[in-house]
Amino acid sequence: MTKKSKRVCLNKIVVDEKTSEPKIVKIEEESNVFKASEKTEKDVETAKKNQSSVGKQLVMTRILGLQEYDKSIDKRQRVFKHILTAVFLVFVVAVLGFTFYKDFFAPIGEKQSVSFGDILNKLSGTWYYFICALLALFFAYLLKGFKLSVICKSQTGKWHFKTCFETGIIGHYYNYVTPLAVGGQPFEIYHLSKHGVHGGVAASMPIIAFFFSQFAFVCLGIVSLVLLNTNALGVQKAFLEEFPAVFNVLATIGLVLSMSMPALVFTFSIFPRLGATLVKWFTTIGGKLKFLKNPKKTEYKTLKTVVHNSYCIKKFGTNPLALISTILISLGETLAQCSIAYFTLRLFGYDNPDAGGFKEWLQIMQLCIILYAAISFIPTPGNSGAADLSFYLLFTVGVPFAGLSFTAMVLWRILSYYSYIIIGFAFTTVNRKKDHKLEFLGVADLEN
């Protein structure tokens, strides 16, 4: 890599046969602003030195680009972090307070008021939908683990289902506790590499899984927008009236942003020089608009990420059966997550006798996917606040009794968001203690 060139261009890609890691050769940059380095190995080494703070170290180094005791993190940065946290909490509490007030004191429409005893009687006749919602949550976990297993099988010839299932739990947990769901992949890579999956394969598996998850989500989102705007599935008029037109715009923006990285990877796979030019163009504009503090460094990192992703996807694409299976599993995973909202609606009394069971499910699926797309770019952990407010509209229309829309929304939020955090935290805590014990026993055996 030269230090005194005036432009950046991709000339050659070399892949390390031992680690399956692609390397960019002959990238020219304007100034010596940084030195490229592989962080994955450093993360693992740092984690080995201090197992009790693995999560914090990986997030700091891989996501925030900071060292745990970096002196450059001054007081202003800490204050800014505290301000953002406070704003986030105030926003979420305000949304919950607003939806609570609207549901209990100013319900939309002419809903029937029922007593607490009537509510219990109605729920006693629909309790099995709560079991269905739990099963949908379980299948979301199961399909994530199975997807990683299929990818692992295609790369190594072995299933490693237990490890992949555990990796899915860890990935969901860290995705939901970090803004824009960016925290899961580093931990997935670490867990896979620590439990018998080769380093190069471990680094590529979460990338492939994420790529096809985004691909499936975008495909379902486009289909849902077309179906809703044509009302091909005959969605009830009440839903069409209450859902503002802005959701169409927000969902479109969300889908465009969701497909940006897969589209760039796809472009790079076929037209590498065009892909490099697009990256340079976007980072240059970002620098001029002051969105990027260091556009040249961002350009190199983006090129490196895209090249790596492109290589992983192209290699995986040589196995058609695994490719098709992964796409189908990704579609099923998205539908399983959306089904939690459907079964919650049915639990609290939603029914559309004109549609029938399967068609009714499809109607709610398209609405849920559009709502998820509309809030996908909200920069809060789990899209908190925006998710509560947008899905409250869904439950307001679907739940026929006053005072239950808020309750239904809270239950859905627990199942579709907080449960991932609770289960993930419990698993990572137990798994860390287990790893400590095994390491202690291993040291004891060596000493004996």
C-alpha cells in the first residue's frame, strides 16, 4: 500500500487459503492517516486475557473502534453518551405513557368496554394462541440456528448444530442491546471460533447469514408493499384507514437502506471496479458533508468489508442446495418473528371471519413486515419507542375491546424483544461460567 497517491482504486484481491480471508492488494490512498490491521485476532486475544469482560471488549474494539482504557475517550464523550441514554429513556417512557393514555382514557373508535372478569373469560377461550406465540418465538431461534448449521455444513462438511443454535441466541442478544443491531456478528464470530469452527469459516458464517436475512426481509417487504397498496389480500378497511400514508414512505426508505449492503456486495461481485468507485463516491460526499470524520479510513474499511462479504457470498453460491435452503430458512425466520404479533392479536380477540385462517395470517404478515421495514432504520436498541408506537396502531385496530390494545402491545414487545435479551443474557452468563470452569479444569489437569 502506497502513502502518497491521490486516488483509491482496487487492483487485485488475494485470498489466504489457510484462513479464507481475502486481502486487498495495491489500494492507493491520499494520506497516511491510518494503518490497516486485522482486529478479529486481536479481539480474541484480548478476550482470552480477560474472559469476564469479553462482551464489553468486543463491543468497544469491533463496534466502537475504541480500547477499554483509551485515554482519548474524554469527559465530553462520556457526557454525550449519558445524554443520548437519557434521551432514549425519556423517548421510550413518553411513548409508553402516550399509548397507555390513548388506550385507557381516549380509545380510538367505538370499542366495547369490558370488565376484568369478562377479559379473563375471553382470554380463557384463546389461551392457546399464547402457546402459539411462544412456539413462533422458538421457531425463530430454531431457524436461525438451522440456517447457521446449513452454512457451516456447506463450508466445513459438519453440522455443528448445537454450536450454531447457541450462536444464534448470542447473536440475537447482542443485536437487541446495541443500536441498529450491529453488535451480534463479532460475538457470533468469537463463539463459533471458540467452539470448533475454523477462524475463516467462523468469520464468514455470520456474514452469509446476515446477507440472506436482509435479502429475505427486503423481498418480503417489497411483496408486502405491493400487496397492501393493491389490497390484493383484502385487508380490512379499518387497517387501511388507520395506517397513515407515511408508513409507505418510511417502509420504502427502510427497505432501500436494508438492501444497500447486499446490493453493494452483489455489484462488487460482478463489477468490482464499479463497486470501488461507488464506495469512493459515497465516502467522499460523506466527508464533504461532515458526516464522516475520516472518509479515507472509512473508504478502506468499507472496501475491505465489501470484498470479504463478496468473497464469502460467491464461495457459498457454488452450493445451490445450501443457497436455496438458506433463502427459504431466512424467509421462514422472518415470518416466524412476525407471527408473534399475529398470535398476540388472536389472543386478545382479533378475528376476521371473512378472510379465513391462512388468509387472515397473510394479511397480518404483510402489515407486520411493512411496520418492521418502516422502523428498521431507527437508531435505538431494538428500534425501541418507534416499534412500540407503530405496532400499537396495529393492536389498536385489531383488538376489539377498549383497554386491551396497550396490554397486547406490551405482551408482544416482551415476546418479540425483551425475551431475546432475557434468554440471551441468561445463556451468555451460564455459558461464560461453564467456559471458566472448563478452563480451570484444563489448567488443573496440566498442573497434575
